[in-house]
Amino acid sequence: MSHASKYIEIQGVEQTFKTKKGNFPALRDINLAVAKGEFVTLIGHSGCGKSTLLNLIAGLTVPTSGVLICADKEIVGPGPERAVVFQNHSLLPWLTCFENVYLAVERVFSTTETKAQLKARTEAALAMVGLTPAAQKRPGEISGGMKQRVGIARALSMEPKVLLMDEPFGALDALTRAKLQDELLEIVARTHSTVVMVTHDVDEAVLLSDRIVMLTNGPAATIGEVLTVDLPRPRNRVALADEPRYQQCRKAVIDFLYTRQAHVEKVA
């Protein structure tokens, strides 16, 4: 990768958590560069540190050692250029969909834009995820899929350079999940966002990604393999089902997860 294409750089990152039972090594020796406009997914078994790595890029936690860089600046905390979409959408239940998104817009743009411009930005973000009709509803009045849409709208409204997504469709039924994946493909094609997304779904990873980063099992998880998904865009899930390269990518990820990293999931 040329320097210009290293938009996010993760260099020699380790993350150890202090617990009652002593130090717990979550991640070790993580080295990864993500290009501008690239869609990268992180995949691996439960407990392999996928969310830990995403939180480090978000600046929500600080690495024990190593350095993370975004757009030539060291990541030292959260910033509006990196927006996060969580699995549980984390909306404020007492605010409408419009107000939840407006809050984010206001935080980023209030010093440079008028109230009318902030309102227009909020409306545009809701329109982008097809939620204009639900703008005045509260989270308790809408479906899980719609809540996730609000979360995505809120993230996109900040015009982030990097979109960080932690299993955003993990709690949704298969049909809703497929619809939102297709919408995400369209949105990313329009916004040219750089995306890092945590998933445990092999098909989701292959459908969406330019590269799939496969993590070894924890503790002390590290990058086991990186797979380039050289399928042309725009991608169509129905057409891809019969595409030999799609099947090869899918098989490579499954082989890594269930043959080389096979382990019995611990039941909590």
C-alpha cells in the first residue's frame, strides 16, 4: 500500500485489560492499514477481540501499546470524523428519530451552520435511509430494523470520514438484515465512506467487503489472515450466489473459522 492509501493505520497494537483475576491479553501484534474508501470487515469467533479492535479505532479505548492513526493523526479519543453504529442502536428513547439525528448534527456542525442548515442535514440523513415518514416517531414506536436505520442515519449525518459498525445487523431477522445490507452497499457507493465493520456472518462479510480481516481466537488474538474479495461492484446478492469467486471467498473464510480456528463456543 502506498502512503496515500493508508488512511487508517494500526501499528503493533496490543490491548490488555486488568481484571480481578489479573491481566487479560485481548489483542496482540495487530498491524493493519485501511485505504480511503475501502470496506473492511473484521470476523472471528466470540471473544476474539473484534469489538475491542473497533473500539480502539473509535478512540473509545486506548491501546496498552502500539499506535493507531487516522488521516495522518494519532487517534487519542473519539472524533466526529469517526462515527460508530452499535448493535443495540443506542438511541435516546425520549427523543424522536429526527431529534436523535439532530443531536449528532448539532454536535458536529453547530458552530459553522445555521439552524435551518442543521435541520436540512438531519432531514437528508433520514431520507438517505428511507425514514422520512418516521421522523416524528420515538424509538419505542418503530421496529428493530428502523431503529438500526436511525443509528446509521445518525452516523452518516456527521459526514464521517470513517464509519465504524459493530455487528449493526446482528439482532435483526434475516429479511430485514438483507434489506439493510443492500441499502448499506448503495449508501457507501454514494458517500465513498471508509468502513470498518465487525460481523460474525460469513455471507455478510463477503457481500460487503473489499477485504476480510480474520482474527485468531482469543485470548491474545491477532490477525490470522486477510482475504481480498475481488468481486466487482455494484454487487447483487442474487447474482453473486452463482458466482464461483463468491463461493471461493466464502469457503476460505469458513475454512479459517471452522477448520483452522475451530473451537468449542463456551456457553456462558
